[in-house]
Amino acid sequence: MKLPVYLYGCPVLRETAKDLEPGNPDLKKLVEDMFSTMYLSEGVGLAAPQIGRSERLVVIDADVLADTFPECKGRKFVLINPEVEILDGESISRAEGCLSLPGISEEVKRVEHIRLRWLDEDFQPHEEEISGFLARIVQHEVDHLYGRLYIDHLSPLRKQFIRTKLHNILSGKTRCDYPAKYPPKKRK
């Protein structure tokens, strides 16, 4: 089932998500719904807060980017309670976008070498060093679990340049090609 993507201004996007515990009978269906939503929205990653759930769950399928970024070939993950450790290396600027920020793309500096620890959908632990653009995708999605958006990494000057676009999302003037949940209107 395709779920609505929660857009900038929805409070759940700024919450710190809670750990998932084993025994959740809805987990398999939730993971399926998240992948379906991600694919139909043409994303490569989706975090549970983006569908209104403050839980530490991320789905990623980066294979579509493999022609440009070979490290993404065949990389499909379900990340439960993921933890990212930044490893040494310089920060590199690359364009990022987000399903929760439609119509906006900005250059974001991130390191491109991380260690990722996570549980899979069977709650089996995994650990892996990840590099390149795949590391960027993981960091972007895990940021959502801490209530951070990629625009939080921008300079104050860059934030001023996108202020109107952010306001348009907040006021419901931005349209998406996928079902979206707009932020609640502020009462006067």
C-alpha cells in the first residue's frame, strides 16, 4: 500500500524516533508498505518518520543509482535501530533531495566513509563499513530518526535562499506527484 509522505513542517519529522522492539506483528507489512511508498514516490530511501511513525526504521534500495555510483549496485536494506559511526575522511558536497521536501535540492557536505550497525527485519545484527554515495544515503535517512533534515546541514545563507520554497511547503502551495501529508495549518 502506498502511504502518504509527511512533508516539511509535520511535527513527526522533528521528533527523535523510538527503538523498535522484536515481536511487532505489523513489522513485515510496514516494511512492505514503506518499500511500496518509496518506489512509487521514486525515492531511494525512506525513514519511518516520513510516513508519520516515530520509529527507528529505514528502507533503502539504491540499486537504481548503480550506473553512476557502483557501490549502490544490489544494495537493498531494511535498517532497524541503525547507528552510524563517522569514519575518517573529508566531507564532500553533493546534491541531495528528500521526499519530505519536494521541489528542493541542495548541496550538502557529508563524509563518504561510515560504519553502519543495524538489525535486519529478523532482528539479526549486522555491521558494515560503507563508502561513497551509499554512505550519503544512509546518513540522510538515519538523520530522519533524530529529527534532522538535510536542510539542517545548510549554511544560514543557503537557508535564506530556500526560505520561500519552505514556506510554500508549509502553506500547502507545493504539490507532489505522490500522496503527501501536509503540515497542520497554524491557527490565528
